[in-house]
Amino acid sequence: MFKWSLEHGFNEDLVVYLRGSLEITADILKVAKDPTNKSNIIYSANLSFGQAGRYLEKCVEYGLLEVREEKSSKEYVTTKKGREFLEAFEAVGEIVDLERDNSEKNTKTFAVFQ
């Protein structure tokens, strides 16, 4: 995850995070722990329609999500493999946060607006 803060006349506490593909995938899998539709995934994981389509297709292709046909709509649900992905992703996140806490914080700050 990339992090930068906005400086020069902006609130110094404002920090912007850019999610990478792993974070987006994890967000989708969290939303789909219980069967849900594409619209709910878009809203809950903060994705555009196009992004959701691409990520859902890949998650299904890799066996992280299962598609269930419900009447005239599709529902997505996280598979066992998807739950294992989430567990591993969260474990790595805990290790990274622990390492970050135990070392000097060398966060680079980029001035977005000058």
C-alpha cells in the first residue's frame, strides 16, 4: 500500500492511501464472505463498475470466489481457497505492521500540490 500526505496548505493529518491489487482482492473477499451481489461488492469495496468486473473475473478464475446463479442475478461467495488467501493476507499485514512499529518510521512524504 502506498501512502502519501498532502502538504502546503492542506490538513497535515490528511493521509491518502492507494490500494494495490492484493488489498483490493482482500476487500472483495471480505465482502463476499456471505453471498452477495456485484452492486454490494462495488459499494462495500469502493470499486468502479469496471474494476469490479475485472477483479471478480480474476477471483473466480483463481478459485477465490464462487458464482451462484440466483434467479435472474449472480451472487458471489468467498471459497475455502479465498478464506485461506484472506488469512495469509492478514497474517502478512500483522507482520508488516509489527516490523514497522519496531523500526524507525521512514515514510516518504510526497507533496501532491505545491
